[in-house]
Amino acid sequence: MKRIFAWIAYFLEWTLLGFGVGCLGMYAFEIVEARRFQLEQTAAFEQVAKTQAAAPRVAAGGLVGMLDVPRLKLSTPVIEGDDEQTLQRAVGHLPDTPMPWENGNTAVAGHRDGLFRPLKDLKIGDEIRFRTTREEFVYRVTHTKIVLPSDVSVLAPRPQESSLTLITCYPFSYIGAAPKRFVVTAERRSSAKPSE
């Protein structure tokens, strides 16, 4: 009987080890794939910015620009869309909000356990740059708040001013689907053509 239990324990141990290694392999593949996509999109942005070709509207899955938070050493491509595939590889521009070159409240979202992890160290007054092929926009963080996922007031239109809203899940250390959202609001301070 002891031999049977020992064999079952041995089999279970190796099965769980194999499962764990498989999960780690899948996670590593997703990380490598996301990084490859980010590098590819960054290179594409740099190439398009050199030719200064600006599309009138960005198609779903298309490159909107580059988002930089210099103090946090955060630099990421912003892709049009907020679907899971987009957010696994980059930061997504919420399609129902204005583009950065339009007046209003531009909103982007990203995963807290991915590209937006550094936002936990963001401070009021930090500079955020949104580089597009049309212009480079500079924002200053004015406030942060924590809301429920159902609170969409943070996306409210602001036709008279240009602002940027960053959204990620909260708390940052939570395991699983986080119950709240961390929202950063930044006001536009300036803009300049890429060649300036």
C-alpha cells in the first residue's frame, strides 16, 4: 500500500512540475511576444515620424503614437483599441475618446501588471509626452484617483480643454482581476510639430 501511495505522490509531483513549467513557458512566450511587438511598433513610429506622414484617422489595431513618462522611464507604443489582444501587447487608445490632436479628453488604458506597472510611482506634476506623427503633446499630471470599473465619468468629454486620462487596474499588488481602477488625469501644456 505504501508503494502505491509513493508512486501516486511521485506521479503527482512530476505532473505538477510539468504543469508549472508549461505555465512559465507560456508566460515567457507572452512576454517575449509583447516586447517584440513593442519594438516593432516603436520602429514603425520612428520611420513614419521621419517621413511625417499623418493618417487622418487611425484604424483599429493601428499605431496612434508613443507615450512617454520620462521620470518613470516608461515608453510604450499606443495602439488604437482597447481589446484584450491590444492590451496584452501595448497600451490602447479608447476608441470612443478623441485622438491626442483633437480637443477633448484622450484616454488610454494598459495593464497594471504590464506596461502601466510604473504608474504606481507617478506623482502630481509629472510630465507625460504623447508623440504622434502630427505633433508631440506635453501634459502635466494634475490628479489621480481610484474608481470602480463602472465609473465612466473619468471619460467625460472636455470640449474646451485638452487632457489625457490614463487608466489601469488597482490595486497594483492584487492577484487576479482587480476590483478597482487607478485613473491619472493630465492637462495639456504644449504641443509642437515633430520637426521642431
